[in-house]
Amino acid sequence: MASPPTSELLTARVRMPQHVVHRSFVAETVMLNLHTGQYHGLNPTAGRMLEALNAAPNAAAAVPELAREYGVEPEQIQGDLIALCQGLLERGLIEIVDAGPA
């Protein structure tokens, strides 16, 4: 599955599809794609980003909170969030529900 353009990812509402289950632990978040039977491990930072994505109306809205939490520039968080979303999309672990205008 090809990833959408960066601008679309930022305005998108992303969520985990029904065929993906996850569990967060102290050291990692584990995701299981029930269609493929593959487990995927996320480090604590990626797990926190996933949590923020799930709570936000779109990916861009998660950036300020994460930037404050980690004490880094929003641009860095935005780039990291886009890379995470692209990787999760490629593995079928998230899906785009809708995207606003770019």
C-alpha cells in the first residue's frame, strides 16, 4: 500500500482498523495484525505517538502536545510522526479515516 502525500497524512484522521489489536507495556507497545498474523513492536516513543494519534482529530493536532511533552521542536515531531504513520500504513496497522483539504 502506497503512503499518501505528507500533506494528506497531516490532515488525516488515522485509526487502527478492526483487524489490529494492541497492548501497551512499559518498554514497548505490541501491535498484532490479525490478517497477517504478524506482531510489531513499537518503542515507548512510537507507542506514545500512536496514543496521541488515536486521541487527536488529525495527525497535525497531535504535534503540539508531543513537542511539549518531549521538549523538541514541532517540526521534528511532525517529521517523526509522518515517518511513523507511513510505516504503520505500509504494514496495515493504521488506516486513514478521512483527510481534510491539504
